[in-house]
Amino acid sequence: MLTATFCHAQGLGTTSEQRLWEEGILSWEAALSTPARLPLSETKKNLLLPTLEASVAALERQDSRWFQKNLPPVALWRGAEVFGKSVAYVDIETDGGYDANAITVIGLFDGFETRLYVKGQNLEDFVGDIKDYKLLVSFFGTSFDLPFLRRRFPELALDQLHIDLCPALRRLGQTGGLKAIEHRLGIQRTDDVEGMSGMDAVYLWSRWERRRDKEALARLLAYNRADIENLKLLLEWAYPRLIEHAGFPRLAS
């Protein structure tokens, strides 16, 4: 879907993009190889073609940061397939505060392995590990997780391509919090964390910090693990539906 995206060129939007698709221009290659076919004014062509050349070059060097910078926010999800082999599903827990030291747990899931970073143990290891990934996926991370992480680790730009599933799912009619959406879609959690909320995570951390309650810490980590691992399931559910929602024509099989 990324290579069928045209709405990131200056002066173009989804209406112009739809017109290109309707004319059978379904890729950057098609647009660049047959510019005379483009159903656009000469002014828009002159804006589009250099953008597509830059897009092709950025994709060849696997530069997800270029796409984060240049794609409109509503189109960031389109990079999921291209950069999906280098993905980090990310979620944080906090102690209920808002300062730089409020983060208690960071979860990172790459689709195969889960890594959990705990305050006072290995939280700083996240800095080196997250740099390896080209795609970040979160739920409400634009407003919550990433700002917290930047405050805690100011050396981290976190400027990779970022898919925030909260607004993406909202466009598909899936409103509300993460757990409510999971429930509606039939995504299950294990009994030990079913029904837990962010406030429970704050309470469990307090029990660990004050009493060194190992059971509380274990349950907190299980809760965070469920958060990040279920993000993968949500993205897999959302991606084909977002393509359809964008109006991209169905291709003959």
C-alpha cells in the first residue's frame, strides 16, 4: 500500500489520489513511467513526480524516518507491510505521575520476542534496543507513550515511522480504549490480567516498590506483555480494512 500512496505530494490529497487509482495508476512506478497518463494538471504533476522519485529512493534505502516526516498522519499506517519485518510494538506503564521518572515498565515486542524493561533494573537498555527498529506501533502512543519516553530519554528521537493504532482504529469505527476494542474484536487476555486497567498497573507497581511484592511485579509484567502482543493482532485486523477504507481498488486475484 505504501507504493500506491500519492497523497504525500504537495498540492495533492486523497481526492487526487483517488483519481489516480481510478485511472489505474496504482504504484509509484506506474506514475513515473507514464507521466502523460496522469489525470492531473501540469502544476500537480510537477509537484508529484519529484516526490515519487524521492519516495522510491527512500524506500530503496529503507529509510522509514523519511516516510514518518513526509507522509500525512492519516497515511502512516500504509508503511506497515513494507517495514513490518523491523517492527517494535511498544507500550509503557507509569507510577501515575507525569515527570521524566514516571515510567515503571516498557514493553517491546518485535512480533516474535518480548522484552520487558523495568525501572531500577534494566530500563536504560531500551535506549540501545529501540534504535534497531524501523517501525514503531503503539496505541495512543502519539499522545502518551512517546512523549513520556522522550522525557525519560531525551537522547532518543523516536523518529521512526510510527503507527498509532488509536486513531487508525477510530477511522474504522473502533472507538474507546485498547481493552474495549480487544473485547469487541474477540481478542483474549489470560485470566490473570483480564479486566486490568492502567490504574491497576499503578497499584501493582506501588506494591512492588514499597513491599518488593514479586507477585505484584509478575502480574504487572504480564499485563504489559498482553498490551504489546495484542497490538500485533490489532494491526493485522486493521491493515486490510484500512486499505479498503482508503478506497484502494480491489485487485483481481
